[in-house]
Amino acid sequence: MSSQPATAILPRVVIVGRPNVGKSSIFNRVLGERRAIVEDEPGTTRDRVEADVEWLDRRFRLIDTGGFETDEENVYAALIVDQIRTAIAQSAVVVFVVDARDGLTASDYDIADVVRRANKPTVVVANKADNERREMTGIADALSLGLGEPIPASALHDHGVGLMLDEVVALLPEIGAIEESDRVRVAIIGRPNVGKSMLLNAILGEERVIVSDVAGTTRDAVDTEIDLPQGKFLLVDTAGLRRPGKLGKGIERHSALRTTTAVDRCDVAVLVVDGQDGMTAQDTHIAGQAMDRYKALIIAINKTDLWEDPVASRDWAERQLRSRAQFVPWAMVTYVSALKGEGTNKLLELAVEAREARRRRVSTPDLNGTLTRAIREHVPPLVRNKRFKLFYATQAGVDPPTFILFVNDPELVHFSYRRYLERALRESYDFDGTAIKLVFRGRSEENPAP
């Protein structure tokens, strides 16, 4: 079992079931990693979570969904049901998970009715069949759903999951032509309740992710592919980040880890900032995460539709950004209204530009010429009565643009002078929007291949 980057239009396999039957555990078992959040609390997974999977030389996209329930007291129930119906409609195969330990409930029969009406090939899995007795009772109960012979399984003990995948692959349609793509990976990040999910929906033009006014609605990172006039994108909506000291146990801590992972995987991080609150300390902390990982960064000021005086409010926002985001002067800034869908085209155009900057290469002669002129115009300061000398520089890679500078002594490079050299490179080669990496090495260190 292995997950691979999305490079093709793949058949979709959706996992459905009522809350707490082990859908996310099965999803994680197939991937071999804790991709979806797993907790002993019903309703943990709300949005769809997706990953590409390979089994028996067949590739498909596996989709985990929230628990299907119609509890009127649950504020998310109707939203989750809509998400599941959409996922089923778009799927090639449905994996319907029931609980072999607790037996069937009315919700199981409701789900069976939805699946039956969708008329999709279905694999019924009786999960938590951890012993022979549970296997027998689980099979007997699941047969009553009328969706075919069930497969007893235990995601916890990795029992029956391979048989499930065998059946899934047997039901998959033939894969069409492979469509190679070079998608801009965009992670939508920010503190809770600033409008990240609503911004994603505004870009997509559909209710792809559950949107709610309740802070912390999104818990998992949800990957979504979309082709637009601006380019091809892989969008990631993430759980709102809080300061580490304020993280709760369990789900909230898992969510913060998911956001960190999303930033690690992305090309461009879009930091959504509340236009009413301005750039807060939490926002600067999150921006710092993108900077520390050498990602491209776009600061999207949201909720501009709430500004009574747009001109004055924009001036205030720009002054505040210059003051509080001065540690990322290269970040791109744009203004959006996720509620009204305004500014999304510009945001995507900036994302493409930032990703292009991340992949920009500079020839070795040009690079050395630029750095030599910069050093001549601003002589390095003395450090312990010594001054650093540059012997040679080369670009070692892209994503992020990484430059190796061979000098007489790396310890002689003062932090402020490092920033000066970085600024010289940015001004010469248009690295706006992305972090760049400068590595200083002593002349005795081996020269890497450019």
C-alpha cells in the first residue's frame, strides 16, 4: 500500500458510514500513516480527506468522509450529510463501513438507502471484527443491508483490509488517459475563524468544505484539485492554528500538526488575516512557520466587505502590515472578501507568480557578478577584527531557491549583512513572494553540484 502525488485523473473510492465505526482507521491503515484524525469521539472527521493509493498495480483516489447522521441537535449533521452525498455521487466505488462490535443502527439503514439509490458498486466492510464471534455476527448483520456479501475486517489489527482492497480494485473502472499536471500546491492557513474554508469555497465555486461560523469547524487538512484560467492548483484548507501553549489535547493538537504538515507540503502558503482585527501576534507566529520552512507566502486580508470606509481601512491595514510583518518584507499582499468571492482571481495569479519565483534559476556568472557588485557597494563589517570574503557562489536548487556561498569563514557573516545580500538577490532576480535560502560555507567544504 502506498500513496503517491496526484498526477492523473483517477477513479474515486469513498469511505462512508455512521460516526465512530472506524472509517478513518481504515483510511489510515490503507495509507500506512495517520493521515486522518483518529479519536475515540464520534464525529471527529467532518470534511472529506483524500489521498492517492496504489494496490495491485492500480491507482485510485481514496476519500474519507464524516460520519453520516441526521441528529438535529448536531450543528454539523446536515452539512456532513451533504458532503457525503456529493462524495458518493462523484465516486466509482463506495466502501460502506459498519461496526461488527456494536451491530447495526437506524443510521446504518439510512446510509444503505442512500448508497442503494446512488447505484454505485459497493463493498460492505464489517469493521472491528477482532475475533471469530464478531466476524460471524458482523457478517450476519451486514447481510441484512442487502448490498452484497460483507468483508469482516479489523483496521486496528490490519485484518481484512487487503481483502477489501482486492474487492475495490476488482470493481474499479478502467483508468482513462493519464493527465500529467504541474499543480501549484497552495495551503490556506491562519488562526481559527478568519474565513479560510469560506475562501476555499469562493475559489471553488461550490460547497467543497464545510463552512460554519463556529471557530474550529475544520479539523483535517482537505486537499482539492482544481483547474482554473489562472492555472492548475492543489488547494489545502487547514485547521486554524493557535499558539502552542493554547493547544488542547486530542483533536486540537492533531489539527495543529495537520496544518504544519500542510505547510510542509505546499509551494505557497496563503495566510488569511481578519480585516477587522488586522495582523495579530498569532498571525505573525503562523507567518513565521511559513518563513522558517522557506515557503512562498501571500497575506490575504479577508472580510474587506465589512469595511465602512474602504480607503481608510486599507491604509490602516497596509501601515499595520509594514509594522508587524516586517520580518517577511518579500511576502505578497492582497485583499479579498471570501463572503462575496471578491479578489480570488488576483490571489490565484499571485500564487502562480510566487511559485514561478520559487523555481527561478540564476546562472552562476550572473549570480557571482551580482554578489560581487553588492559587496563592493557595501563592504562587509568587521567581526572580531576580520572581514568575510566571498570566493564563489552557485545556485544549488529551487523550491526554495537555494544559494551556496563559499567564503573564508561563515562565522564572519553578520545577520544584518546576510539580509543585505538576500535583498540584493531579490532586487536583481525578482524573488518576490518566496523565501530564499542562503548557505555560507568555508572554502574547505566541498563544492556541491549547481
